[in-house]
Amino acid sequence: MPRTSPLDGVRFAFGTLTVLPVRVTRWDREAARGGMLCAPLAGLAVGAAAAAAGLALLFLGAGAPLAAVAGVAVPAALTRGLHLDGLADTADGLGSGKPAEDALRIMKQSDIGPFGVITLVLVLLAQVAALARAYEASWTRGACAAVVCAAVARLALTQAARAGVPAARPEGLGAAVAGVVPARAAFGAAAAVTAVVAVAAGALLGPAEAARTALAVLLSLAAAEVLLRHCTRRFGGVTGDVFGGLAETAATTSLLVLALG
């Protein structure tokens, strides 16, 4: 097997987690490990695009609500809506109350059931409302919220891909990345991202916002961890849909925390 290059991980992260024209040159466990460790980088790129769209609309006089809609729509477009689709499918699987095998079959179907629809509507409303509140406080705070929520959403994927978390199916993206990241590296990445975003927020918005941002990251990861453990118990492991649900759960939690105060 050829030696793994850091660029293999970057390509894997951007090629699987975004629609950007990045070709994945390797699809093995080593490349997947690098890719999941680089997932927050892909999140930063997505968040920067979302913040740019929101700020552009604010500059044109559109107002905070439309800027918030753009801040939610851009990440959905840059991920082909896969995380939102995964959230809906996970909600349908969990809400079905069926045994693991039947719930996984429900999740694999192309349609979206009532649990999925309700969850999508409520999550999208919460994201738009929270981001609009952040933009109303200040343009800088709103832009920071857009970037942080996108990065922490992908950081939740890094932690969900840690060793010891099994795949629920033998095929699919969930199986390709399940258990590829050493636990120490996953939690080290969480600590590093938390420190970086807190320092950046502190530099831009002050010490109070730095503390709030660090808290948002930690609570987002905690919420994603609760969902991860529940899904692992219910389904026997993770799937690509569960990864999508984890990302949207972390993103929504971070926006809610950042909108408070």
C-alpha cells in the first residue's frame, strides 16, 4: 500500500463532506483516518462560505433574517443536503420504535416519514432563528456563529469516527469511517478546535464571547455524544445517516448557545 500523505486526508474530507470538486484518490482506512481528522477543516471552509453569504446580504440591506437563511442554506447546498437527509432518516429510524434491523431498513428508504419531516422543520427553524439573533447582535458575532457551527458539526464527525464505535452496516460511508480515528486523536482534535475558536472569538469579540464560544463547542459535542450513544444502542452502531444527524445536532446546539445572552 502506498504511503499515506496528509493531502490524502484533506482530499477525503473535502471530497466526501462537501460538493467542492476535490477528487478522492484513496478510499482506504488510512485515508479515511486522515479525512475524519481533517473534517473540521472542511467545516471551516463551509462556514466561511456561509458567513460570506450572510455578510453580503447584510451589506446589501437584506436584514438579519435573510442573512440567517443564507447562512443555513449555503452549508446545505455545499453538502448536497446529505447531513439534513441523514438527520431526517435518523429521526425516522429512532421514532419508528422498531428493532434495529427494521429501523435500519426504514432509514435506508428514499422517502422521509413524519418524524423526519417534523425534525427537519424544527431544526431548520431553530438554526435560522438563532443565527438571525446572532446577526442582530452584530455582524461579526453572526459571522463567527456561522463559522463555528459548521466547524463543530464536522468535529462531531471526527469524534463519532473514533475507535470503539462500530458500524451498524457492513457497507456505506458509515462503515468506511467507523472506528478509524484513535480515541486520543479524536479528543485531542476536540480540545484543539475548542481552543482555537475560543481564542479567535476572544480576539474579535472579547473575553466573554470567547468563553461563550468555548462553551458552545463543548455543549455541542456533548449533545452529539448523547445522540451517538443512543443510536449505537438502538442500531448497533453508526451509519452515514447517523453521521449526518450528529452534524446537524452539533450545529444546532452551537447556534442556540451562541444566540443566548
